[in-house]
Amino acid sequence: MYSETYRVRETPLGSSDTFTPTRRPRYPFVATVKATDVVSGMQLVGLATDLSEGGCRMSTRKGPFSEGTQIRLEITKNDVSLITNATVVYNLKDQFMGICFEEMPPEQGAILAGWIKAAAALVNALLTAR
């Protein structure tokens, strides 16, 4: 019997490792995002995309943070903000970062759940319209 705790690792789209049994479904999503390195205070702004329960992808015009960087993330859509701690899990082509959310307070988790529910409903509506 295994007693280890496994952390879900987000994988870059297009990589040879894009599907694992532990990977959570991603949904189309676009929102503004600010990421702040908790050690240096450096900030990056960009767009959050590919939202999942475990994290998101962030595109930025400046070179992204390195893998393993601990960040404070603020995602804002329609004047609603989700604020949580997160970790950069990959850096792709110096334009994108894969971000894994850390445990978040219930009120922040509710915002995330609402966004995912809306994105999933949109995907389902598009699939059934075919």
C-alpha cells in the first residue's frame, strides 16, 4: 500500500507527455493575470488560459519565471479575482508558463469552480451543436 502524496504535474500542450492518468481536464479560458515571485517580488502580467482544477497556462510578453518558482497569482475575469499561491511547473518557448495552484481557501476555490463550470458548459454546448 502506498502512503505517498502525489502532486499533479501540469504538462505542456504538444509535449510527448500531454496525457497522464492524473491530469485534470483543461478548459478554454482567457483572463488577465498577474504573477508575483514571492522571493524577489518581480511581477509579470499576461493572460491565463487552459484552466483546470490544478492550474492554468500563462502567456506573457516577457520571459517567464523558471520552473519551481513560487508565485502569488491573481487571475481576474469580469471584475472577479482569484488570488492564490502557485508554483511554476514548466516554461515553454520563453512565452508560456504552466502553473500549478497550491491549496486555496474555500472562497477562492468557489471562484475557480464557477469559472470551470462556465467553461465546461460552453464546451458541452459547442460539442452538442455539431
